[in-house]
Amino acid sequence: MILYHNQELSVRRLVAPDAELLVKWLSDPLLLEYYEGRDRPHTMEMVLEHFYEEEAGGITRGIVCYKSQDVGYIQFYPIDAEEKAEYGYTDFEGRIYGMDQFIGETAFWNQGIGSQLVGETVKYLTKSKQADKIVMDPQCWNHRALRVYEKLGFVRRKLLVEHEWHEGEFRDCWLIEYAGSTK
């Protein structure tokens, strides 16, 4: 089932046969440097547990297709009360979505596909899901990702000290927020 698309890029729901793709991508050291960590290559068991068995509040999981080729993964979800508290949104009444994504086919890096993906997902979440804010928490050292997100209208809202375990240590992350117009 296609969730959304433009001329070159589409996102479809994750299905069981996609587990092989996730194992391939999440065992590639180039990708793992940025997502999960090179010390955490995923086995089929890990992929099945994390992406298929784990039931979590409204997570939508999808495969990113570029020119009809599967190239990456995305997930988005309404953030829960615990995250609202951690991020400083306890008094905010609107809808807040979180999102995470990666381009798993490294041959497709540096071609603007990630920018297209994030931009199209922002449009989808604000229009179809009526998201008032969209948040992500990239690691502070990932300047390339931060530049992409900021180019698309995300702003840094809060430093999350020692927020994410990555390659043997807790790393600082930025809480970034999109609350602008997609016109």
C-alpha cells in the first residue's frame, strides 16, 4: 500500500518480505556509522523483533522507493507523553509526530533523495495527519543531516545531553522541530 508519492519518490508500508532489505541495510557499516552504530549490525532476529514484533503507539513503518527501486526506510509516529515531557511539550495541546529515516542503498546517497523524502513526509504529516509539529533527534555530530533538516524548515529547539547510545557511548542529540508551513 502506497502511503504517499511524487514523481520519483514513494513510500509504501513495510511488509514481511522487506525484512531481508532491512537486514542488508542494517548490517552495512557505512549506514551503521549514522544509524544504530557500527557495533550493532542487525541479524534477521533483531529486525523481526524491532520492526515487526514490537507494537508501539501508532508507528507507521515504510519502505522508501526511488524510481521504483527500494532504497530506504522511514517511520513516523505520534509522540507519547513520556517524549512530550522529555522534549518540553507537556503544555502543548496539538499533534506532534516524530520521524526517523535512512537511505539504505548507499549508492543513492548525496543525490537529494533524503531531502525529497523528508520534505514529502513533512507535507504528508501536516496535511494527512494534521501534525502541528514534527520532531527528530539527530546526533549533534551529524552536521550533514542537520543541514538538510534545517534547509527544510526544521529548527534546533533543545540540546538532549547523552540522549542516544551509539558506538559504545551516550551521544548528545539535537531536538529539532518543524512547525512551519508546507505551502
